Amino acid sequence: MAAGKGTRLKSKHPKVLHEVGGKPILAHVVTSATKVIPAQDVFAVIGHEADRVRQAVAHTGVNFVVQAEQRGTGHALMVAREALAPYDQVIVLSGDAPLISPETIQKLRDFHGINHSSMTILSAQLEDPTGYGRVIRKSKGKPEVKAIVEEKSATPAQRKLREINSGFYAFDAKVLFKHIDELSNDNPHGEFYLTDMAAILGKAKKRVVAVMATDPNEILGSNTRAEMVEIDQHMRMAKCRQLMANGVTIFYPQSCVIDCDVEIGADTVIEPFVQILGNTRIGSDCRIRSYTVISNSVIADGVSILPACVLDGAQVLKGATVGPYSRLRPGSEIGEGAHVGNFVETKKTRMGKGSKANHLTYLGDAEIGAGVNIGAGTITCNYDGAHKHTTVIEDGVFIGSDSTLVAPVKVGQGAYVAAASCITDDVPSDSLAVARARQIVKEGWVNAKRASREKS
Ligand code: UD1
Ligand code: CA
């Protein structure tokens, strides 16, 4: 169920598209669901901003049912009736509870099967049950459930119950759809509550049971910004713990932001205040120093990222060193053992093995060979105001400091460019290009000037 607006978030974006752990909330639920049930048997009920929600998870191969008007969780299932009719069993997942694990979905499904029940509710014991529906068991310690009462309709005694309804259920499909029209919207929200099925099926002498989630955190729903942040923190700490269990050192994990799809190899060290986002993969034996932000990048083994670097869509090969204060933009490929130093920006640039650009440089749309030395303050002038052009710097080239390379231009293998040159024409291999005004020295000029000043 993912059709709701998420009124309590006060957002113009649908609730299930808000991100936790670096991914839309709904994407997490879909990932867990499709580990238990094949995507072609998963149906997402969408409604509010349906197109955007559909787009966000379409790649997973799940199906969609549109609930044009969102008249409650019970109504969401009424709308899905036709799509679900061919199935014997329906598992209902709340699209706004992203911590749910495949194991817990499986547990719900197994418990449902073993108990031959018509409705099985996944419940949890919470320290603070405020806001959730409460599970009213027929008698203490027994699996049978009499009803679920929503917080707004609960009596003070019922509100004291700490066993809550997770919003995840398993149903016998035939029984569910036989009785679903008995739901009414006569309640404080004027909605059709799926939770009312517990009492309806109970009255029809059907078996309704609850099974408790082992980890109550898994069922946390994200109705408010505060709840989302809490879920995000749970997810990221779990991610750090998983990485540490696999051999990654993370100093001060509370200060790091690591998205849930990130992969990091053993013996890599992550220093405090680092962000590693999106589909980033980092090899083993790397060190990522503080204040670095890496998104959607691939970093090989033995790489050093010094403090305060920004990498986005970059690739860094084995043993390279980057930073401090480097910015690698999309399409940057830093070769094996290469060095990119402070205040160097690269974009769509390939740098060969062992090449160095250590200081204050812009390299955009450049093809740089191996063993190249790029002097401080070098700039590739890649943009003529309308189009981008390529600079080619072949193996073993030495670019003197403060040079500008006006693309399209090529510096041939082994050539030297003198400091402060403005290179507008290709430089042949093994030659020296000097493209600057020759120095003039006027000997005695200062004395002459002083003398003329004294006269006047
Ligand atoms: C629901 C349960 C509550 C439970 C809690 C657990 C009901 C009436 N209450 O409350 O007992 O403790 O979940 O988190 O079910 N949705 C639709 N269509 C709709 C309405 C909602 O698809 O017409 C979707 C929402 O997008 C959301 C999910 O269903 O993903 C749950 O709806 P929400 O409004 O968050 O229910 P809660 O108030 O949290
Ligand atoms: Ca909710």
C-alpha cells in the first residue's frame, strides 16, 4: 500500500518517495518483498502522485494498482481486488515501513500457513505505542486476536496496550474478499480501515491471529519527519554494523552517512564525518579521510582519499591518491597510482597510470596518458562558449605550471610545455613548446626612474 499522501509530513512530495538510507521509502519495502515473493506477483497500490511513485520502482518489475481516491487502507485492498483475485493468499505490506526485512515477511507468511488462519497480523511490542493501532488479543499469551483498535478510537485502557499493529498482514484471499465489503467508514477519519477486518472476520467465526516481530524496530512507520530521521538512523547504523562485521573500520560511525547500497572491502578505514552515497563501491585497504563526500563512484583497492574531497560519478584505480580538497566530477577516471592533489577539479577526464596533477588545476574533457606531470595551475580550456573540446596529453608529457591548453589540442608523447604557456596549437612528440612573451630585463631601470623623480 503506497497510495497515501502523507499529510503529516507537510510535504509536496508523496510520503513513500521520501528517502531514508539514501533510497525512497517504498524502494526498501519493494526490495524486501521481492526477496520473498517474485516481482511479477507483487502489486503496489499507488494513487497520490501515482506517476512519480510508479517511476521510482518500475525497474523492479512489480505491478501497479491505482487507487485514484485514497479512502483508507481497507479501500486500497478493495481497489486491488481484481488484481489479487487469482491468488490464494495475500500478504499486505505497508509502503511506509522501510525497515521490514525479508525474514520477517517470511515469518509472517509461515505463521499464517501453520495456523491455517484467515488473517494474520504482524504485531510488535513498542516502548511508546503512540499513534499505532493496538492489537486486542482474545486472551493473554494466545495467538487469537479479537480486534485492532486505532489510536483515535481506543479507550484509555486500550491505549495502555503496548502491542501494536504493524500494518503488515497475511490473508486468505477468498475470505478477505468475501467480507471486505462489510468494512464501513464510520470512524473519526471517515476511512475504510483494513484493521477492522480483524473484528469482522472474528464475528464470521474465522481464525484471526497475530505474530510478534522479533525486532520491533522493523515495523516502524514513517508518518512524520521525526520518525523518518529515526528510521534513517536505524538503517545507517545497521549498515555500519554490517560493514564493520565484514572487516571495514569506521571510526565514529554516528558521524558517517553511508547509503544502504554502498559496498566497501575489508581493511578499508573510514574516518569520522564521511558520506558515502548511492551506488558507490570501494575496494579493500583504502583510507577515506574526514569530510569527504563520495557519490556513485567506484574506488579500487589501496586508494587514499585525503580530507575534504568531493567525488561524484568518478572512478579511481588501484593505489591512487586523491586530495586533500579535490573535486572529481562525473566521467573522471584516475589511473593506477596516480595523484590528484589539492584544489584540482576533473570532469570527463581520464588520467593514466602514475600521472600527477598535484595542485590548483582544472582538467575537463581531457585524455591524459601515463607518467604525465601536470604543473600547478594548469587549465584545460575545454569550452568555447558553445561546445566542449578535448585536450589530449600523451604519455610522459611535462606540462609546466600555469599553462593553459586551449582545446581541441594535443601534446604529443614526451613533449614539454614551458611554464605559463598558452598552448593553442598541437605540440609534436619530444619537443618543447614555449608559448609566452619572452622576458625583458631592463638593467638599471630603477635607478634611472629614481633619478628622474628626484629632479622633478
Ligand atoms: C496504519 C494502521 C495502524 C498501524 C499502522 C502501522 C490502518 C487504519 N491503520 O495506520 O493500525 O498501527 O498503519 O504503521 O490501517 N494507504 C493507501 N491508501 C489509502 C490509505 C493509506 O495506499 O487510502 C497506504 C499509505 O500510503 C501507507 C499505508 O497505506 O503506505 C498505511 O497508511 P497510513 O495512513 O500511514 O496508516 P497509519 O495511520 O500509519
Ligand atoms: Ca503509517
